[in-house]
Amino acid sequence: MNPTRMELTRLKKRLATAVRGHKLLKDKLDELMKDFFDLVEENRNLRRQVEENLATALAGMAMARAVISRSVLEAAIATSRGEAALQAGTTSRMGVAVPVFQLEMTPALGNGFGMTETSAEFDEAIDLLANSFQAMIELAQVEKTVELMAAEIERTRRRVNALEYVLIPKLRDQIKYITMKLEENERANLVRLMKVKDIVRSK
């Protein structure tokens, strides 16, 4: 490292950029963390809703199997006319590309069997499963978003720490060293000038 004024100016510019970048990344990290905790809460609520719906549907199917013959039950499930189409895309959330899922169901599941052949528990279970699909898709979307946001938080935290504990202190040490060397050189030059002046006066 050359202890020159040009090098000192260059390092000061790098330090100013590093400090500004650190502040921006720190602000981004704070926003990411806030958004992340909101997503975690949303994920918890969606998971609870999906698990409750599936547990209720499973209980209804178990009740239906108790009162309907296996062949009628399988035929009722097989003749369902429901269709589901899932469209997947991405959007940007705090600079992170996250998935967006859109579910289209036409018509609702559970329309392809006779009402007299099946029990009310079976009908309710099928309806509940059909209505749970949207929540399951939302849960998948939120869980993947949480995963991607967590990875982005980790990357941003590493950058913040690298700037805060490595680069900025290193630049400050280098600036301090060059400043001390330049001051030392100035003092040495001043001493030399004074000696030369004394020599000239003595002659």
C-alpha cells in the first residue's frame, strides 16, 4: 500500500461507499426481517386451517366408508367431474423473486355422483377437500416464499457483517496508517527545511 495522498483520497471514497452501502443493506435487512415474521405468522395460520380442514375431511371419509360400500365409494370418487388448473409465475418481494400460484377449479369437485348413493358425511368431506385446495396452494406459495426470504436474509446478513466487521474497519485502519505516514513525512520535511534554513543562516 502506497502512503500517498492519492491513495488516501481513493480509500476515503471507498470508505464512504462502504458506509453508505452498509446503511442501505442494514435497512433492507430490517425490512426483510419484518416481512419475514409477517409471512411466518401467515404460514402458521394457513397451516392450521389446512390441517383442520384435512382432519375434518378425513373424519368424514372415515364415516362414509363405515356406511357406504367400498365399490360405491370408489365409483363416487372416480366419477367426480371436477377439474383444476394451476398457473405458476413469479413476482418480486423486497427484491426477491418469489412464486405466485393461481388455482382455477371448474366446476367444483363432487358433482359426478348421485346424492342418494352417498352419505352426507361423504358429500361434506368432498366439498371440504375441494375448498381446501385454495388454502393448500396458498400455503405452498407462502412456505416457498418464507424459504426464499430466509435465504435472502442470510445473504444480506453476511454482507452487512462483512462490511461492518471486515471491510469498514480495514479501510479505517488503512486510512489511519496513511494519514500517520503522511503526517510523519510532513514533520520530517519540516525538520529538514529548518535544518537547511539554519545552515543558510549560519553561512
